[in-house]
Amino acid sequence: FLAIDFSLLPIQVLYSPWVPAQVQSVRLFVQQQPADQFHQELQQEVSRAMEHLKSVNFQCSKLTDKLNVVDQRTVMNKSQISDSSAALEEILRKRRQKEG
């Protein structure tokens, strides 16, 4: 059996009762190796993607915080503009009353 290259045989031949179970086991093990390697590579890729997503999430959090600060400043500025506009209108009203 050592001289026979079983990888060259069609798979149907390997299911014959004349082929020892050890040969079938070795063939299955060899077929499983690429799947195991693919699974390991896929796990590594998923881990890298998760780390990247964590980084993106952290950056989004920081940007959200900055945006909230800008929103708060905008509300304060609008309030100040409104107050200034009301004060200016009052001044203009008083001038008109004096002139009129």
C-alpha cells in the first residue's frame, strides 16, 4: 500500500471495502487541513475587523462629543444674538420716541 498514491484515485474507489480504513482516515484528515487553515485565517480576519470596528466606534464617540459641544455653543450663540437683537430694537425704539 505504501507504493500507491491514493490521492490520484477517484473518491469512489476509496469507498471500496478493499481500501483499508486507515487510508480513508488519512484522506479525510488531509481534506480537513485546508478547511482548518481557512477557519483559522477567517478567525484572524474577524478579530482584525472587530478591532477596526472598535477603533471606528471610539472615533465616532469622540466626534459625537465634539458635535455636542458645538451644538451647545450654537444654542448659546443664538441666545446671545437674540438678546442683542432685542436690545438693539429697544435702543432703536427709544431713539424713534425721542425724535418723534
